[in-house]
Amino acid sequence: MSDSLYDKIGGEAAVDAAVDIFYRKVLADDRISKYFEGIDMETQAAKQKAFLTMAFGGPNSYTGMDMREGHAHLVKNGLNDSHFDAVMENLGATLSELNVPAELIAEAAAIAESTRNDVLGK
Amino acid sequence: MPKITYEGKQFDCEEDQTVLDCLARHGVTYPSSCQNGICQTCLMHATEGTVPAVAQKGLKETLKLQNYFLACTCKPTEDLVVSEPGTGVTQRVVAQVVGKKPLNHDIMRFQLAPDDEFEFRSGQFLHLKRDDGLVRSYSIASLPDSDTPIEIHVRRMDNGEMTTWLHDTLKVGDAVEIQGPVGECFYVPGNPEQNILLIGTGSGLGPLWGIVRDALKQGHTGRIHLFHGNYDINGLYLMDELKQLARDNPNFLYTPCVDSHAPEGVEEGRVDAVVSRTYSDLKDWKVFICGHANMVDNMKRKTFLAGASLQNIYADSFVDSSKEAA
């Protein structure tokens, strides 16, 4: 069985390749970079790796609660849909850069999109 | 059935059970998140016993070498003694002070000869314990060679209880307890052609001085470029030794920097600015950053944005109280 989204995207190796590219895009994006100031980069990269793995349809123990609690302090500081959109854009651009086919990017984007309400505390 | 020892308590780990599950089943809550060996929240240190390779997947090389692992993917095959990262002290020895010498107006070099074997890698740090229990951490500047004493560089801190005592009271012939080593800021052989960038401020030069010489000793052939920055020229030190090292090793480059009034042979500008104007593309480089916490955070970000992979960035922040100087 190698037809899951995770396998098609390239599994763990794809996540490893994506995490640096994705995190670099996020840090360089003026719309959202302020939310990453003063945060330990290793811890943050590990979280992004877990997030990307989930978005790629890989193994995860995602609970909406973790996402809500993890972002609550940012929501208080104004985190909103526009910031979530920026992250989605960076995710798409990362996958394009890794030459992931458009239909798989759409699948991953749909999974990531499903976390929107939890992230934004709606 | 393997036994897991954590915080002094021993637990039986059933077949096919992970360390995380085993602890949970015995009522011990250890931090975790993805539970799939990805997010690294449940990072642990095995101070005794060997962990399966699968439990080290995705970890930095320097963590693997020190027997760090992920509790959520570790199904032990033998007894383990485990602890939280950075807390597992593996060695405690008494060391004699055999050398004490000022390196500049506020940094003192101490040379310590341990009574027993004390294994470490250059750039890691040790905990130094005073008789009354006061403990501070200092990075190791010497090479792991049993013939030479352990060297630390200690900057005098305003109101720093330990550094004041070290500078003013501790003398050659005295004994102190050292514990450790701790830390993941050290050279790992196996990729001799990789370029290495080292950035330090103040007594952050200590660990870098150890790492540079360790890399050269282990036959590193790629470029090794050290930037040492300070507010003014009085804060730089080991300049003659570093210039000599650069003459002896064509692949080693040394760039001292000061914020202003740079004399001949010294770059003018803050070390972050000098590094950025020297190297704009750090793809595939290995990076070591040691010194003041703000500089370290800033340079981690800058070198990462310049293309260095996070897996290749090693940093050590000197925070004022628990790690007073080097």
C-alpha cells in the first residue's frame, strides 16, 4: 500500500526537505514574522515538522485542543484569518518549490485548512 | 523485561512498550505531543544503556552521539537510566586548579586537572560546583586529551557571585568539583569537506577555540572561518594564537571585529554585520554560535535565512545567572 497522500508526497524525506524551506519562508514573511520573534528555533521547527507531517497525511496525534491552546496567546495578540492565509500561501509555495504535483498540494492544503478554526480559536 | 530508571524510580517496561508509555502507565507524565517521533517534544537523555537506532531518527548528530532519544518511539531492549535533556550528569570529579591567567582585562583562563577521567568534547560545558553548593556552567575550551588540563574562560560579571569568587579567591592548588559534560555544541567528524562558520562574542570564544582546534586535529579540510567580535579591541583575546593557527592551517580563517575604531587587521562593525557582508549564502555550511544571548538568537535566525539548515546550526547562549560567562 503506497498510495496514501503521505507516501505519494514522499513521506518523511519530503517532510525533512520541506521544513527548512517552509520555516525560512515564514520567518521572512513580514505579514507573520512578528509572531515568531523570541521563539526557540529548534522547538518551533519541530512543531512545524509535526504540522507538515499532518498536512502531508502522515502519522500524527493531532488534537484540535493542542492547536487551540498553542495559539491562544497569539489570537489575543491579533492573530487572524489573514495570518492563517499567509501560512497557507507559504505552505503551497514550499510544496511547489519541491515539485509536488498540484493535485497533491491541493490535498495537503485541504488538510492544513481543516485546522483553521482551531488555530484561530473559533 | 527491561527496566527504566527515571528520577530515581525504577519501572518495568513491557514488551513492545515505549519509554513514554511505560512512564505513563506508572503515573509519570512526561511532555509529549505528536507521539510519532516527529515533533521531538519527548526528547530524553539515556545516561546508561543503549537505545534502539529508530528512537534517534531525525535528531541532530551531536544529540545522537550523547545517547539522546525520543521517548515515544523508544522500545527499549535493555535497561535504561533516563533523564530530561540537559539534566543527566554522567560524571562528577574533583579537579585541581593548575593554571590561572588573565586573557584580557575581564576574562580569566583557568586550567583544571581532574583527579579521575572526565570525558568531554571541546565546546561542551561543565558545571563547576563550589563547596557551599553554588553551581555555574562554563564551556570547555581545551581538547579532550588526557595530557592537557581542562581549560575554561571566565568573564568577570558585575555582581556575579561565582565569577567574582573565581577571579578573586580561587587560586592554583585549590580543588573544585566539576560535573558534566553537557551541551551539543561540538565538532562531529564524518564530513571533512563541509565549510564551517564560527561566530562568537566575548568569552564565547572559549568553546569556539576548542571546536576549531578539535576540527583541525581531526583532519577537517573544508574552510573553517572564525569571527570573534567585541565592543572594543580590549575585549578581544587570543589574537596572536589565532593568527598563528591561521598561518599554520591554510583552511582556517580568523576575523576579529570591533564595533568601532578598528585598528589595522581588525574588521569594523558588529560581528553579525561583518558575517552577513562576508557570507550571503550559507547553504550546506555548518554554523557554531556562542556568546551573548541576543547575538546568538539574532545570528541563528540570520544564518538560517542565509541558507544554513537548522540541523547544521549549533548554538550556545550565555545567560547571565546560570551560565555566568563561558
